[in-house]
Amino acid sequence: MNRLRIKFPQDFLIAPMSYLLSEDFELFQYERERDPTALWILKPVASSCGRGIKIVQAHTKINKREGILACKYIANPHLINGLKYDLRVYVLVTSFNPLKIYVYTDGLVRFATEKYSNDPNQLSKKFIHLTNFSVNKKSSKFVKNIDSRGRPAAGAASNTAGEDSANEDDGTQSSKWDFTMLKRAFAK
């Protein structure tokens, strides 16, 4: 993506600059020096479920290591109800030549479970900065979307975390939405 961004700068501003530390360490260090106020998110490339993810400042010592992806952290993300969120979009690629892609009409909106803050003292708090379901289901503030009978709420993304609490509202306080709920929130 970085190579395409260099070649077509206006067309590839859809994602922050990223660096594979084992290959791009010098470029990464240069960018950190150039923008000393930036925050960076470090992700192990061979991990999942939020394991090993860290958010660091420009002055944080980082060693050149295999298997770490560094991305400029979006310090002012769009928020819903003060919470950071991401979109899980499902696609099916049936052919690469010619390229044929089907995009499923629904997807998931996954929320962090604590109000967003980019305060340097809050950077290690995963419930603020990560939207991974496997991380946030452990939060005391995680809200499962179920109806009063303990079933997935209508129009809400199903959730298999196994909590007992019932949420009888319209699902807008839940920690996971479907795209229909997102469209309703944006329409308000």
C-alpha cells in the first residue's frame, strides 16, 4: 500500500502509513523524527485477538524486530457515543483475472468499551483503543445485544460471548452493531 501511495498519493490516502519493522525500520525512524507528536500502533503480524498490540509515542524506544507492523495511529478517530469503532466488511473474491468481488450487504460495527482518549497516560488501556471483540468482551462495560428473553436483539449483530445480562433497549448501547444499526445512528 505504501508503494501505491507514493506512486498515486491522492488515491491511496485511505489508510495510514505502515512500516514492516524488519524491512522499513530506517524509514519508520525517519517518519517518527519528522513528526514527533504522532502516536504509533505496533501490531505483531502473526497474532490475533488484540494480543501484543501497543500504542507508543515518538520518543518510545523501539527495536528493529521481525514480525512487527507499525502504523501511524489515527489520534482523532470518528467516534460514536464517545467510543472508537471499526467496521468489519465481508467480501468474497471469486476471480482475480478478471477481478470479481462480491460485497455482503451487511457487516459488523465493533466498539471499544471505554470512552476514547489520546491522553498519553491512557495509551496502554486496550478497552479505549482496541475494538477487537476478543478484547472488549472481557470489559465490565461490554454490552451484549440480547432481548428480554435472552435472544439476539432484532436488528442487532449476534454475540456469542455467553453473558447473562439482558439489554432491553434498541441495541444502540450494545458493543457490537450490524450495518442497519449504524445507518440508523447516522440518520439521527
